[in-house]
Amino acid sequence: GSPSSPLRSPPRTWEFDWVAPGRVSQGTVYSLFGQRLVRLAVEGYHGCVLACGQSGSGKSHAIFGGSGEEQRGLVPRLAEGLFEALRRCGQEHIVKLSYLELYNE
């Protein structure tokens, strides 16, 4: 481009397996996304949860939740579901979990 016109990158396309609609309950988030992640993890697949958005949009609340049983977030529900499913298998398992949080990126 010329000095007077800004350089523009081509538009990017993003693909997601799922996107949660706004204002859904923690239980619904787990039903929509978490149960499948648990099932696939028990089958030996890796899983990833990504929460992105502007400050105050509810990312941490969706991932960790609030106080009380109904407000538990996705991570506590995933852990509970995964360990319950593995307990039912009756075999020994190794579970590894990583967590990464980025700010100001």
C-alpha cells in the first residue's frame, strides 16, 4: 500500500467446535461441552477448553464458577465427571491437567 493507505491483513476465519450462547447456566455449559470432553478423555483423547473475551465478560466465572452447587464452573464439573467415569472403569489411570491464563495479550 501507499504511505497514505494502511496495510490490511486478509480477514481471518475462526472455527470452533462449540460456542456457548450468552446467559446460560453452569449446568447447561457442562451439559453442552463438558460431558463430551469427559467421555472423549476416558476414551484416551486430549481435550481443550478455551474461554476468550473482553474483561468482565464472564470467562473466569464460566471456567471456575461461583459459590454454591449450581454455580460450580466447568473445571470443577469436568474433574468430578472425569474421576467418576474413571472410577467406574475399575482400572488405574494417570490424569494430567494444565491450566494457562493470559492477560493483556
